[in-house]
Amino acid sequence: MNGFRHPPMAQGHIDAEHRIAELGDLELESGEILRGYRQSYVTHGELDREKSNAVLVCISLTGNHHRLDFLIGPGKALDPAHYFIIAADPISNGLSTSPSNSAHQPGMRFPRFAIRDMVQSQYRLLTRQFGIPRLRAVIGASMGGMQALQ
């Protein structure tokens, strides 16, 4: 795209490479299967050798990985110099697999899912993509906070 520029980010948002993890079929609490689940996420900082500095940021249902950017940065609560921060977009937010982008179950064919399914998708991301067995912390706001509690 010759000369194309992205619009400027909102104040307080930080740029990080947007990534997609192909996590396969996800069995949901309802008994349905979410086919070909794709988890959207961004990371900040570096994962230490022991994989002991990981922090998961859970996002509200319609939010995205920028939801808690104001907490991330040098000298802030989530300092990338100290933590490996993973902000995972939730099921159905339009970046992770959603009714709007699902190749297998678009629109009304999208299966019902619950907060525990969102947590399970994040667990799969952490263990399969990064091999992280335990988190230093889990945070979230709104429905992201409910995921953190779960």
C-alpha cells in the first residue's frame, strides 16, 4: 500500500506487534466446539528464562488489547522492564475468533461461550504458545476482571 499510514493511536495507547495464535478447536462449557480458534494478543517486555515474570491482562468482552494500556510502560504498574505482559483479546471481540470473522461458524452459527471459555482460551495461549506454567499476576477491568477472578 503505497503511502498508506495508520491513523494515530489514542492518547495513552502503546504500540506492540499484534499477533495471532492458531489454537485449534476449543471445547466450550456449553458442550459446543469453537472450530479453528484464533487468539489475538500483544506482548510487552521479555519472558525470563524461568518463565516466572508473566502477567496476563484480560480484556472486557467488546474491548481490545489496548484496554489497559495506561497501566503498561516504564515506571507504571506493569513495567515491561520487569514483566512479560500478555494482553489477550477475548473470544468474539472481532480480533480473536468472532461471529464476524469465523471461517467455520460465522454469524448466528457462532457457538455460545462463557467466561470460563475465555479463561480456557487464555490458558491454551499461555501453555501452548509460550510454555508458561504459572503467572505472576492476572489483571482485568470489567468482564476482564471477572476473567481474572475465574
